[in-house]
Amino acid sequence: MENESSETGQPGESGETWAAGGPGDSWRTLAAAQQPDWPDRREAAAATRWLTQAPPLVLAAECDRLRERMAAVARGEAVLLQGGDCAETFGEATSQGVRGKLRTLLQMAVVLTHATALPVVKVGRMAGQYAKPRSSPVESRDGLTLPSYRGDAVNGAAFTEEARTPDPWRMRRMYEASATTLNLVRALTTGGFADLRQVHDWNKGFVAGSAAGRRYERIADEIDRTLAFMQACGVGLGELTSAEFFVGHEGLLLDYEAALTRPEGETGRSYAASGHLLWIGERTRDLDGAHVEYFSRIANPIAVKLGPTASADDVLGLIDRLDPAREPGRLTLVVRAGADRVRDVLPTLVEKVTAEGARVCWVSDPMHGNTFTAPSGHKTRRFDAVLDEVRGFMEVHHALGTHPGGVHVELTGDDVTECVGGGNAVRTEDLAQRYETACDPRLNHDQSLDLAFLLAEMYRE
Ligand code: PEP
Ligand code: MN
């Protein structure tokens, strides 16, 4: 067990505890896929009790504001940009790690805002992305079989029995790492780091240093001229010195989410206080399962991942359970069909959902349907496949007259070599150089900006 198994300290009397047996617990009688097998139930109960006493990480009013922003996405009046690590780690909840991701997302957002002339709703896949679904509960190496790594919220990545044994006190560390990250995000987005002129200067640096930069020069020049024009007109640039930024993660670990569910005083609605936007993964969207039940009881804006096998009936069932009031901004459908399938499977889903009258946001996750193993053994993705899936997603929406609501990507601000291709191309033989992800391969800083500029072109076509 990890160091804190005897921890009993409470973070203080918040008066906002969630009573067991309340609406946040109705999932407990249902099958919950992808949950850890805590070795000691009493320790797990003690850890979740600690969490029930902890202050919320986000407030209901912030979640409501994001729901309003997502309603604009659903109406075709805004675009979502969501990104961050596949799996955050406690070790990477550092100033440098958070700054890098934030900076990358802000740079992408400026390009997309200019290209679409729409507000870009920015959501980090950050400050809570610590629990992972796995295709197998165990992993074998050299004759030894151990539990799979399920994210830092559950166990350690090292292939030892000690590290891989689930430790419920890691949920406290998840809370604390999320709080640290969120604090930095809040400070950076309001403290000058997000100033549009600075972000644009970073973009000019990227264009100048990129092998594909000439192609992006026109967009960068246009942004330059727009900024100069505004300044010349005496438009107050005060508005542009901060950015509205939200955080979200997969709401996988139900012990954690339930313990951080808080009622909102006046309305009686409950909110997941662990992040603004939570999503249900492809492996846990069973209509009769615990995750759909839990998500049906929280008032946050939520999302569901849809893989290539999702049927129209599955999707209509999810809408009935998760958005019975057909409230724009409540539900986002994140399509991750794969570049080779998206053009086949998406039209029917969009048509049926539109016919149903639901006002959902449609978002593309061009990462998870395009993963393969390179000869070196590294799990990777081709930048061209990522781009092709987004293009397919856009084509389907253009053909049907619906709004391509944005993208959800795995990225980092670092110069890693995890996905192949891009303007400053990473080659298959480069993968070993800086392969640092705790789970799936991420776009590096340059590849992320390549994606933003190419997406900008697609939105303007
Ligand atoms: C993920 O987002 O890291 C993930 C596991 O995605 P999916 O549920 O779409 O497979
Ligand atoms: Mn992933």
C-alpha cells in the first residue's frame, strides 16, 4: 500500500458532505465497469469519507456557465476545443507541465477563433484526468501477471506488485493534484499569461520555426492585422488579457465522483464538484450500467464517447437517459470512429439525432480510433490519420447542414515523440526518443498547432 493508508485527517468542516444513499449513490446497485478492486474496503470507505468532507474543486455556477457556452456550441454559435493528456500523472502536476498544455491550448484557440469568427470554448483535459479504463484487467510480462495500470488515481505504472496494487488513498492525491493544477490554471488564465498579444507572438514564433510554416503565414498575418486594426481604433484590449477556461475529465472512478458530488443549495440539483465537464468513455456507456445512472443525476454539462460500433439506438437511448429535457449544452457526443469509419457511421447517427429533436453538441475525437502499434512496440497514431478523421467529421456535418462543434484531442505542450508525422515530422524511428505518455500517445506542441492551423483551413472551406 502507498504511504497514506493510515491517513485520517479531515480537510475541515465544509458542511457540504454528501450523505450516502443520496442521488449521487443511486448507481451503487448497478454493474460498474472498469472499477478498481480495492484490497481493503474499510480503507476505501475511509478515503471516500475524506473526500466527502473536502471543499468542491469547481462550483455549480461555473458548471452552469459552461453549460451555457456549450449551448452556443449546440446552436452552431461557438466551437469547443478540448485537450490535454490521455492520463495525467501526479508527478507532472507541475508548473511547467500545466503551463505547456495551457499555452498550447490557448495558441490553438486563437487560430480557431480567427478562422471561425466564433467564440472558442476552451476545456482542458486536465485537473482530474487520473483514472483510465483498460482493455484487460491484468498485464503479463516475462511470466509475471499483475493488475493493469488504471491511472495514478488507482495504482502506480511501475510493473511491480507493490505499485500495481490499488490504493484508495490515491484518490486523495488525485483531489490534491487536481486542486494544484486547477489553481495554476485559474491563476495563469487570469494573470496575464493568456494575453492575446502574447499568445499571438507565440504563434508567430511557431510559424517562423515550422517546416510547414509558410502555409500558415497567411492566417498568422491576418491575425496580426486584426490586432493592429483594433489597437488603431482604440478598442480597449483589456478584454483580451484573460481567457475563460474550464476543466474536464472522464468520470470513470465512481467512488471518487460520488464522494465529490455536491447538492447546490437553491435548486436542489447535484453537481460533480470534481470538474466542470465530465464524460463517459466508450467502454462505460452501457445504458443499464452504473456510469450512465450516475451521470443522469448530476447537472454538469456532460459528454459521451461514441466508437465505431455505436448504433443510432444506443445514441437515442443515451439522449433519453442523459438529456431527457433536451436542453442545449447539456450533452455532447464525442465521435471517435476512426479515420476509415467516420464517413460511414456518422451520417446515420447525426440524422437520427437531428430527427429526434435533440440539440446536442457534436465533437470529434480524432485520436482514439486511430491507434496502432509501431514495429518498435510503441503505441502510436499518425498525424495524417488524425487529420483525416477530423476532415471526415467536417464533411459529414457540411453535407447534412449540421454544426461540426469542435475537437477533443490528446496533447501536451512538450516536444515529445509519441505520434508520427506533422509539419516538423516525427518519424517512426524517432518514437523512442521522447515517448513519455503514461497511457495513449499525444500530439506534441508543434503537432497540436499544425492541427489548429489545418482545422482553421477546414472551417473556412
Ligand atoms: C480516453 O479518452 O483516453 C479514452 C479511453 O477514450 P475512449 O473512451 O474514447 O476509448
Ligand atoms: Mn486516451
